[in-house]
Amino acid sequence: MGIVLSSRHAFAQDQTEIQIANEYVLKGEKEKALTVYQSLLKKNENIVLVHNNYLNLLLDMGRYKDAENYVNRVIKTDDKITYKLDLGRIYIESGDAPKGDKYLKPLIKSVAEDFYKIRTVSEYLATNDLLDYAVFALEEARKATGNNSLFTLELANFYKLQGKREAMVQEYLNYVVQSAGNMSYVQTLLQSILTKPEELEILEKLLYDKVQQEPNTEVYVELLIWVNLQQKNFYGAFIQSRGYDKRFKKEPPKTLEIAQIALNNQDYENADKAFTYVVKEYAKTDFYLPARRGQIGAREAKVRRSFPVNKDSVRFLIGEYASFIKQYPDNPNALEARLNQSLLHAYFLDEKDSAVIKLTALIENPRTMQDLRSRAKLELAYVYILKEEPWESTLLYSQVERAQKETPIGYEAKLRNAKLSYYKGEFNLAMEHLDILKQATTREIANDAMELSIRIKENTAFDTIGTALKEYSAIELLLYQNKIEEALTRMEQLKKGIANAPANTDPTAPKILTSLSNKAILDDVYWLEANLKMKQGKFQESIGLLQRILDEYGEDILADDAYFLQGDIYERQLKDKDKAMEIYREFLNKYPGSVHVAEARKRFRQLRGDFEKPNQ
């Protein structure tokens, strides 16, 4: 019993001494700590307790010879691999790198076939800032075992720390090939690591090479499709998905998924190509119907985005919808097609009565689902605004709000109601709706509500009546109703009124004139007019108005939108590839934080020909 108590007492005393030594280190009293550690190390059983702290202290103090002698003594009592590695570390930290290299590499090779030992060695070396040797250890393990799949994630991490991005990506690809179940994990990792466009390009290049070498390895093609989507290169994604579907024949076809993603991202040209492929190749399958529906939707979106809108193209689309409805009269998609067909009549052909009849029939159809009925009511409300019957619109919006509480469609109805109040100059009523909508569940609606709320607040801050804003919102309503010439006339009057108005500080000026001194609204006026001119096909006039925003309001919120839209006009309307590239290049430099950055980068690369690879 006395021996046990004595042993416990000695252990407790040693623990106290260790704590004292550690505190000396923290205080910077190194010599005192050294003395305590040396006293403790007289007992071999204390080596394991103080070894790391003592060795680190010796190295920190530059006492390399003492460290070497100490470690050699320890190795004689215990030849554990980490103690041997300590010796190599001492040689390198003392400045004798060749000696350290000559010692460490044979040591590493001697345990390369032992999976557990080599992992311990690699972890030790990485922890002690000997990263190159940590990588060497794992690479040697692969050579010794002939297994190139070993330690993929560990090597990927080490290569990342070394800044070897291409080697890192290669290891992640090795990991993916080991099991298809690793795909989502690797995608998440790559998405967080490869944050720069050039890094994604490295991965893309590697994957193209892999697909060429191993065309039947499914995960490489899947990853290549994913990389193209990350770059918003929907053409590249379509080409690869088409090859994927031909080669692997899985259902549903990958191309249908890519088509829908392209459509959601407003790349209507490539969405049309992808949907058309599915329509042709899967004509007698269940995938034909959604592909045909998507194909018409993509073509409609292309027509809507071409300026000025071609009415013959609109009538062709109406015929496409009619053909679809006839082919699938009892399918829910046919009812959706009726909604789109109705909107073409209202938006582009000014056939408001025809639209009212079709939308009313859709609303009253017992087979129409609740969500579609609510959407039809929202669009019917729009038509009533065109017909200058806003009270009918308000009634329909309120019906949808009540039927679809706390849903995106319900929030959309409230937003449209707020906009209607705004168009009528009822800003307080509009703000009541908008304050609720700023907390909406969908980001798009919340952002729209925030944007309109800010506009109202900014333009009524010094003019509580909001004279200039009332005129501006009235012009917006005219444009909404397609009263273009009247809107343009009032737009010119508003610009002249703002330009000629006396300053707010002039006490003799009439109130209505000083209210128009709100020059902050001019950039909104330019923006509105620029978009109108674009829709009329007057592209140079539109570019000039956008330039005025950049010249006069270069630091305001619309500046990046104006610059990007200039590039869009040069690219898509004027077909001036070089000028569009110049604008997109400058845009990326001037507005790195803009929401348009990803799209601008994609378009610049597309125009430069980056996506026109022969091996696609």
C-alpha cells in the first residue's frame, strides 16, 4: 500500500512540475523551463509526457546539437517512427537540408508499404511544416503498393496547401472514380475551393482530357456537364449531355434536365436546342411532352427578347400552342399552354378582349388547378390594366391574396397590387404592401419590394407630395398599357421640367416647380426610356441614354445595369462582337461585385470562342 501511495505521490509531483515548466514557456522564461524539463527527463517514463514540448523548446532556442543528442538517446530506448522523424526535422531546422533529405527519404521509403505507418508519417510531417515530405510519403506509398487510389483526399488537401491546383483537382477526380457516391461530396468541395474562373477552366481542361481518354467513364462526363453549368456554358453542357444520353442511355435523359436549367437561366437559344433534341430523339416516350412544352416556351422567350417584337412570330407561337393543346387536350400542360397563348394575344397583338375570354374560360374550367387558376387571375388583372379598368385588377389581386396566403403566388399578387397603387401615385398605400413583402419568403419578390420601397422613399424624402415620382409612375403605367407615344411625350416633359426647375432653396418659386427639382429620379427616367427605345429597335438611342446614366450617375445603383445592357445590345441586337467583348471585359474590371458578373464572364468567353472546342 505504501509503494502505491508513493508512486501516486511521485506521479502527482511530476504532473505539477510539467505544469510549471509549461507556464515558464508561456511566460517566455525558456531557461527555467529547460531546467525543469531536463530534471523530469531523468525518468524515462516522463519522455512520453514532455517530449514534444521539450524538443520544440530546444529547437526554438536554437540548441540543435542538444536536440540531436536528446532524440538519439530517446531512439535507443524506443525506436518509434515519430522519434526517428524528429531527427530529420532537427537536421532541416538546423539549416542542414541536404542531411535532412538524405535521412528522411530512406526512412519514409522503409515504411512505405505499411498503410498505417505511412499515414502516421505523413500526418507528422504535415503537422511540422514539412509538407513536401508529407506528399512524398503518400506518393511513395502508392509506388510501393502499386495502388494509385490510396490517400486521394489527403493528397488533394496537401496539393491545395502547396498551391498545386491542377494536381489537387486530379486527386479529386481520382476520388470520384472510386465510387459514384462520392460525386456530390466532390462537387461541393470543388464549388467551395475553385472560386476563380481560371480554376474552373483548369478542371474543365482536365475533364476534357479524361473524357477523351476514357469515354465510357460516366463520372467524368457528369462532372464535365457540372463544370459547364458552373460556368453558365449551357451550350457546352448541352453537347456533353447529348453525348451522355447516347452513350449511357439513362432515363430521364440528362439533356432534358440541361434544357430546363438553360431555360431557367434565360439562355433561350440553347434551351431551344436542347429541348428540340429531346423532342426528336424521344418522340415516343414520356419525355416528349415536357420537352415539347419547354421547346415552345423557349421559343416564346426568344420572341419576347427580340426587338422590336415580330408579330408574325407571335402568331406562329400561338399556332404552336394551339397544336399542342389539340394534341394533349386532357393534359394539365394543355391548360398551362392556354394561359401562355392568352398572354401572347394581350401582350403583343393588343387583342385584349380575346385574352379576357380565354383567361376567364381557364379560370372557370373545373379541371384548372388552384395555382394555375391564381396565375390566370394575376394575368387577367394585367389585361384589365391594359383596358384601363384598374378596379377589376385590384379585385382579382385581392382574391388571389386571400386564396394563396403565405405562398409565392399570394406574395406576387400583393406585389402587383402594391405596384398598381404606385402607378396611381398612391405611395402610402403602396408602402403598406411593400413593408410586408420585404419579409417575403421568395428572394425575388422581397428584392423587388425592397427596390420599389427604396425608390418611393428616396423620391419623397424632400418632396413629401412626390410630384416628380407621381409623374414618373404615371409614365410607367402608360408604358404598361402600351401607350408608347403618350409615354414618350410625358417623359420629355418630365426631363425638361426637372432641368428647368428652380432649386428647392428658392422661396419665391411655385411649389410644383421646386418639386420637380428632384434630379435624383433622372437616372430612372433614362433607364426607362433606354429600355423603351430598345424595344422599339432604336438601339443607338438606347445606348446613348444608358451612357447618360454612366456619365451623370456613374456611382449610383443603375450604373452596372446600364453598362451591362450596353454590352447586351451590341452583342444580341447590333451583332457587334468586338464592341460587346470590349464592354464585357471592362465591365468585369469596373463592377466585380455586380450581380451580372457571372453572365458577363460567360458571354465574354463565348464571344472569344472558348466554348467552341473541337472535342465537344
